[in-house]
Amino acid sequence: MSFECDLVGSDEYKNFRASVPLRKISVDNDPSKVWSIFDSGPRTCRCPLVCLPSVSGTADVFFFQVLALSAKGLRVITVSYPVYWNHDEWCEGFLKLINFLRLEKVHLFGASLGGFLAQKFAEYSFRLRVVASMIFCNSFTDTSIFRFSDVASILWVIPSVILKKMILQNFMRQKMDPAICRAVDFMVTKLESLCQSELASRLTLNSISNKIDTTKVSYQGIPITIIDVFDLSALSNRVKDALYKAYPLAKLAHMKSGGNFPYLSHPEDVNLFIEVHLRKFSGTPESPFLN
């Protein structure tokens, strides 16, 4: 399956790709482990917003956020993950990336798997206090919600075409408004760009048995905003309720519509929620804005 969707051909996406260079950074001893990032906004800011994508996402799925928020003086970094096979390895690699970029702290915006990894990183680095705040979008606290846990250990040998089918079955299309359909089509093009090892490692991180130790996260007093949609998405209400209960002090930002990828389908709403969340840090050492 290969096609160009409306968002790929949009003026906004073309402007993003023309104005923000893609950087490839290796921070591990293994040179094959390369982080791909887009970094926009004031480089003097050492506490930026870092966006972490879902299983099927790449760094450019947050192009609406980069364009709108960097125009308001925020430093926004979006990433694509190298191949890691467990959460601790991913967290170690992400910490190396933060150190390589000479960042003091990070505000994390995580979508689905990205939200889970943001929590794992806050848990992993709780003694370092690297995470300034977090924003979750359609995320979760426990990988047991996914039905691939039984095959997580063999995902690395499963052919790419089967891995893609496993992901695509969560891309609901029926009764969608045009904006959500465009978002889904864009994510399909991103899924098609991922190789077998990238898909397998992401699905493994999404499926291997693990649960967030929320006490380590809550102990740090990290401000959290949870963005959720009221329409159909891949996550059940039970999973969403579990996230709310895990962080009872979190700010809730509900959207009437948005689907699985509201940052693409309704970016104005998501950008507003992100900006409101981050404005409280303006003028402080943890500000992601150009002060």
C-alpha cells in the first residue's frame, strides 16, 4: 500500500519539511541505533517540549505542533526511535539523546506508546529529575491491555507485512469525519516508511509485559495533562479511566472529536491544550519558551 494523502501534499507539511531540517543522531555504541529528530525554535532554550510518537508514528507526525508552537517562541523537538527491545534500553538511549543535545530538562508530549514511554522515562530517571512535565494523548499505564503480549518475544522474526496488519486493524475508518480520515491516511504513509525491525521493536515495546510505577512519577510532583477524545479510538474507556486514576491530580483536556491521532486531525485544539499546559512555566528555569 503506497499513496499520497492530503496531509502529505498540504502546504503546511511542505513548509515544515522545507523549513525544519531532519537530524540523525547516534548516541549508543551501536552506530545502527540512530535517533531522527526535528528541532525547531530557540536553541538557547534548554528545557524544550519533546514529542514522542505512537507505534506507527515518525518524528514528522507532529509537524502541526512544530509549526504552530515554535512560531510562538517554543522550542519543540520531535523524535523517531531507533530499534530497542526493552523499556530500560529505550530509556537509557533517550537519556543519552537528552545529554547529547545538552538539555537540562524536558517537557514530554507522548501519543499512545509515546505516552507510555514518557512515563517509563519519568520512572527511570526519577532520581535525576529530568522530566519537567508530561502531556499524554490517548495513552495508557499498562501494556497488558494489548493482546499481543503472548507473542511479544517473537515479534522480531515476524514479517513486516504481518506486523503492519497487526497495527492497521486499530486504524478505524468507518463513520469518520474527513479530518480524522486524513489523519489516518497520513499515519498509514508513516507506517509504510518503517522497516521490519523498527515495526517489530515498537510493537515489542508496546506489548512486552510492563506497568508504570506511578508512585515514582507522582513522587516527583510532575505536572501532567491528559488529552482524551470522546469519539472512537483504539483505547477503551476502562483503559482511559485507569490513566485518570493513576494521576488523580492531572489536568484533563477532553475533545469531542479527534480519533486516534487528534494532534493531526484537530491540531488547533491540541496545540491550545499544550500551550495552556506549558504557559505556567513561562519565566521559570523550566520554561520551553524564549524568555
